[in-house]
Amino acid sequence: MTSWKGDYERIQSAGAEVLAVSVDHIYALNVFNASLGMLPYPLLSDWHKRSAESYGILDVNMGVAKRTVFVIDREGRIRYQNLEFKAQVPGHYEETLRQLEILQ
């Protein structure tokens, strides 16, 4: 199975960076990250849910952010988004990487 961890070099070679953002508290993210063996990219806490709300991915009924992948260009414009991203679907990774390569 493809994973962000395995494709991180490919992402960086496309001139991109991965930022993982969660509405979980930073302490929960630190434990999660440690359980995965320390990811090569930062896990950021959106504890107050402002970013999730701004990007339109906050499920206000559940208080969680929908798992989403965004490709944002250097000017801050969203060039691609997958609002149904599932980690277990290799095609979701491949399409995101393809979108990054298009931006090169």
C-alpha cells in the first residue's frame, strides 16, 4: 500500500510540503505521531477548529474535520482537493501526487 511516509521524497521533489492538520489536541497528536514511529512531516493542531471551518471541512454536528487532502499552490490557492480521502485507497495518494506534478 502506498503511504505518505513512503512517498514523502516524491512530494518534496515536486517542490511541495505535507502539513497534517487535525482538530485533536497537540498532546493527542504527539502520542499518535509516536505510535506511527514519527512521521517526516508536521502534525498541526487546529484545536479551535478555525482552519477546518475556513476550509469548509468541519462537521459541526460531530465536532471533527472531514479527512481531506488539499493541494495549495504557492499563491495560497486551492488547486486540488479530495473531500473523500481514504488512507487505504492507493489511488487517492496517486491522484494527489499527479496533481502536484501538474503544478511543477
